[in-house]
Amino acid sequence: MDFVVVDTEGNPELSEIAVLDRQGHLVYEAFAAEHTANLDRQHPLKSLKEIAQDIHHLAQNLIR
């Protein structure tokens, strides 16, 4: 992975995040439990702390 872009679409809070590999394949996706717009989603929700931990582990595994 060369870089990660986090786009909040102009909002001050993060509602969801996706990480794609070089080929454009989805390798991670999460929806923030703290964001009210996600309460009606069918996807499992994670806390921002859990999302940060997941991204940290993902980055460590990709660097190795």
C-alpha cells in the first residue's frame, strides 16, 4: 500500500472508512458507531478506537 486517504466529505467527524489496495480491491471497511447517520445501517458498527486499532494492525501487516 502506498498511501491511505481519509475523506470525511467536509464533515468534522469520521462516519466510515475504507482501505483499498493498489489494485483497487477493498481490504477493510468500517462504520463508526459514534456517528448518528450509521445507526440505521445494516453493517456492523465499530467504535472509533476499534477502527484505529484495526487500521494500525492492518498497516503493520502490510509493512512486513
